[in-house]
Amino acid sequence: PDNQDRLSILEIKLKERGIHPSKYGASHLADLVDMTNGFSGAEIEGAIDEAIYVAFDARQLPSPTIEELSQAISQTVPVSVRDAATVQKLVEYCKTNKLRSVNGETSKPVKARARRSIAIDGE
């Protein structure tokens, strides 16, 4: 996801947990967006949940501080870093086959294709 998508994911996932994103302020949310570059939506959600657990353990409150959110994000290694070579192969496959990204960017409509596996390790 790009910056705007990651901001939306942060806001939605915080709201789903009863936390108003505005409590952190726009500049802190922008910092979190920057920190989550390369994260998937699920990884962002996992970091939020981790921060909530830490907050509840520390203060019996399910509302993390900005520091707790930052720490949870910092301790998360996204798959785009952990397995960068595989992710790059998938990105190239999607580009070559003109698959549509989640934000709808593609030059041509996606045609239905027979299912096939992707050789990730040169198999």
C-alpha cells in the first residue's frame, strides 16, 4: 500500500478497535505512515494489536500511546523486507501479466486465466 492507503488502514483499524485516530494528531499519524513503508495491511493491523496488548498489560487500558504504537511497528519486520526476493518476483509476475493492484492501477482489464502456480525458487 502507498502512503494514503497505509494512513487509511491505520485509521480504519484503530476505529475498529474503538480508538479515535485523531487522538494521536496528524503529524504523529504521518510518522506512523512513514514507519510502515513496505508493510502490508495485515502487518499494520498486527502492529496495532501488539500495541494494544502492551497498553493493556501496562495500564489496563486498551488504548496505546503513540510510543507504544511506534515501538510495535519498529519491532515488526514486514515480509517485503524479510523475503524481499520473493516479493520482487511476485511484483514482476503481476506486472508481466497485467494484474490489477488493490488500488485499481492497470493499463488493461484483467482477463480470466486458468490457474497456474508461480515458480518462486526457479522450480
